[in-house]
Amino acid sequence: MLGLKLPTDPRWVNIVEKNIDEILTDHAYCEQKAASTAISLIITFPEYPELVQEMTALSREEMGHFKMVHDRIIARGKTLGRQRKDEYALQLLKFFPKGGNRTTQLVHRLLYAALIEARSCERFRLLSEELEDRELADFYHKLMVSEAGHYTMFLKFARKYGQKEEVDKKWQELLEYEAEIMKGLSKKETVHG
């Protein structure tokens, strides 16, 4: 369903299990960035009322997810660690050239967001199936379902605002590019890296 060209190496879960506090911190910041992306789309593209409505709801939902992750960190007797660079996102951003008209910029941002949500969904599925901590596994199962909905929403908007054939072509190219990125990742206790 997700269309990812390279699945996550299952050994990534072993890295996560040894570093739960690190993955929770990284995950909290990912939720914050997702909310920020939704707000940024509202600010940059206010002329699309349906997009504004959906991004308003999404920003609330993502901050709710941030709170859920932060609550888990606190419950473990920890505090939120510092944000780190997201190598995955930084490498993804190199795919599309800067510039272009507003519609092109919007479609590119929607495709980036769709891919990040798809990869998050895939990672959360792995965590829900493989983590020994069943409470945490159940938590990630619920988030996996949510991420799948976000992925499809972003892709739907990209196809709505761009030309479907061109969007589908760009999407496939982005998936191929992301697969190359993933070959060098899955070695850290981060949601995407």
C-alpha cells in the first residue's frame, strides 16, 4: 500500500529496543515537525480552503501525538532530549529543485510530506509488531494507522492540485530516490534514520 521501494531493515528494531529513550525523543520532535509542516502549508498556501481545513486539523492531531510521546517520556522518568539533525529529511529535500511556480512548489511539499508519513507508517508498523514492550508496541500500532491516513491525504492533495500523471511520475521518482537514501540509513535510533 505504501509503495516504498526499500523496506526498513528489520534489525533497526533491535537498535531501537536498546535505545528507547532516544527513539522517543526523536519521535517527539518528528511530531512537532509534522505539526509545523501543516502550519507552514496554511501560511504559504492560504488560497486552498480544503487544504487549510485539513492542515488545521492535522496540526492539532500532530501536537496531540507530540503530547502523547512526551507523556511517555515523562512516565519513564526522563525529560525531552535535544533535537538532532534529521539526515533523512535533509537528504530528501535535495530531490526537487528549488523554485518553480506556486503549484509546483505546493506539489513538491505535499509529496515530501506524503513520503515522510509513509516511511513513518512503515517504521511504526515494525515497532508495533516487533517491540518486546507490548504497551509501547500497541502505542505504535495506533500511530501507524494515523500515519497511513496522513500519507494518503498528502498524496491525494498533490494529485488534486497538480496534474495527476505528472504527480504520479514525480512520486515514483521520489520513491526511487528515497530507496537510495535508505540504503545508508536504518543504523540509528531515529524514526527515519
